[in-house]
Amino acid sequence: MESDKFLIAGKHYSSRLLVGTGKYKDFKETQTAISESGAEIVTVAIRRTNIGQNIKEESLLDFIPKKKYTYLPNTAGCYTKDDAIRTLRLARELLDGHNLVKLEVLGDPNTLYPDVVETVEAAKILIKEGFDVMVYTSDDPIIAKQLEDIGCCAIMPLASLIGSGMGILNPHNLEIIIDNAKVPVIVDAGVGTASDAVIAMELGCDGVLMNTAIAAADNPVLMAAAMKKAIESGREAFLAGRMKKKFYQADPSSPTSGLIK
Amino acid sequence: MSQILLYDIGYRNKFKFFNYKNNPMKIYVNGQQKNFEATEICLTSLIEKLALNEKKIAIEYNGEIISKSNFSQTFLKEGDKLEIVIAVGGG
């Protein structure tokens, strides 16, 4: 499977698993779980720094080195296009001119459902400013296509609500989005366990982005290892092409002749 | 720059007898009011005063991103609003 590389904004990646860095017990656990997941792209949030706190306070960047991972700054918590754009401009400055970003503009604090109208507007501006925009969106195929048409480098529909772990709720919409897209489609949000990740990959998704499924597992490091295998397994099954389903008609795998009498 | 004095509102209330020759300059850092008794303070000195010089940060100054190379040429004035951010864990 060495040749099955995954291309985002002109760069090849070997791992199709993208992971978040939130909700872990501590930075050490974050580091171990992410290393175990094999992920090469990791999301980070941009937040106000504490003022007047401990100078020697540990930083995420010390544990997840920028040299080893591709940082994907997000706009989590932004409810308007302006806040999302401001956040990503700061992120670009913070990460020394890094252009690859995850845009998400939320519409509601309870469901964290994306506001696709604000998302489209924000994406247009960010792309004009030279950002490579990976965009979190609903599983609406029309919006997904519009986001691709305006130049987003990856479309990231939800499988179910952020942090819900409810799995792939509408595989058919995801299939429509995948069939229509010429850029990578990455399921972002909703995966709860390894089988969900396998299903996403078997549907033909190019990758899966997850955070809570790993971080909120009883053993995050072990779940990270499980997710690595799930993504690889689902991808290989997709490429292999599954057998046709035969409803209510069995077909023996062993020869029907030569039975002892 | 050695005369620059940084203190917070809580501190000022505690020491009301403390007199200033001039009214202190008020600026807002991450939504918190900070007062400075100085006529000239640049972003580089602000970062040192806030003990952020060891951290990887980015600054938005009155809505504009200021690149690191321009920190020493950007001087604060009354009412300025700054956002100072870092990367944290997130999904």
C-alpha cells in the first residue's frame, strides 16, 4: 500500500487518519496517542494566552513538534465568518506563514452544527488570501460541491455531531459527496469507534478526522492504535472492492461435489 | 524603558495612595485592562512585561496582525486592543 498516497494542497501524506489534540489528560498522553495513531496531520485550536501565568508553562508545541507533524489550525468556537477569518490570520502568523487550515463556522452551541452560509463566505475570503482551506461542513452534497467549486482543498462533512460518537448516520449522503468530489473528502466529526472509521473508508472517503473517539476512550493510546488499523483496513477494503451482496441466497465456499457418500 | 511600570487594576485599587505624574495609559490585552505608566512602550517590551517572551505567540493589534519583525516598531497608545494567542489542543 506504499503507493496509495493521499494528496492535500499539493503535499503527499501516508496516513489517512487526521487527529485532534484536544481533551487528553495531559500533553504526554496527547503525544503518545498521536504517535500511536500514525497521523501526520494534527489539528490545533488558537486561543488567548494566559496573562501573568507561569512562564515555564508547558506548551502543546513542545510535545507535538512542528517538524514532525503538519499542524492544522482550526476555527473551533467561531460563530461568524469574521471570527473564523481573524482566527486563521492569527494562526498563519503563529505558525510562521503556514497556509493549511481547517475552517469551521458553527451555527449553534448545542449541536455545533455548521453554519454553511457563513462557512461559504469565509472560505471565499480565505482562499483569496492564499489559505489552503479544508472545510468542515454538513453532509449536504450541494454545499459540499459549492465549497469545492470556490476552491477548498478538502471537503470535510460530518458523519454525526461533533464529539457525539454516533457514527456514520447518513452513509448515502457521504457517497453522493464522494462521487461528486474531485478533491479529498474527509469525514470530520461523529466517529465513535474503529468500525465507524472503517465504514467511512469503505464508503470511499479519502480520510477521517477525529479527536473525541480517541481522547475520550478509556484507553486513548490503545484506541489510537485501533483507529490506525481501522483506517488502513477500510481503505484497503475500498480499494479491493467488496463482493456483491446476495440477499436471501447462500453460496457455499466449499466444493459442492466430491462429498463422501 | 526601565521606568515602565506595569500593574493591574487590582493592584491599583489596593494602593490608591499611589500617585501618578500623568494618567496611566490604559490598554486591553485579551479583554483585560492593563495600565502602563510610560509614554513609549513597544510590543517587544509589552511581551517581556507580560512574561510571554518564551512563548510562541501571535498578536492582533487593533484588529491587524503584527508580524514579529514589527513588534519593536509598534508602540502602544491609550485604548489599544490586543489579542495575544497561542496554539492549544483542539479537534
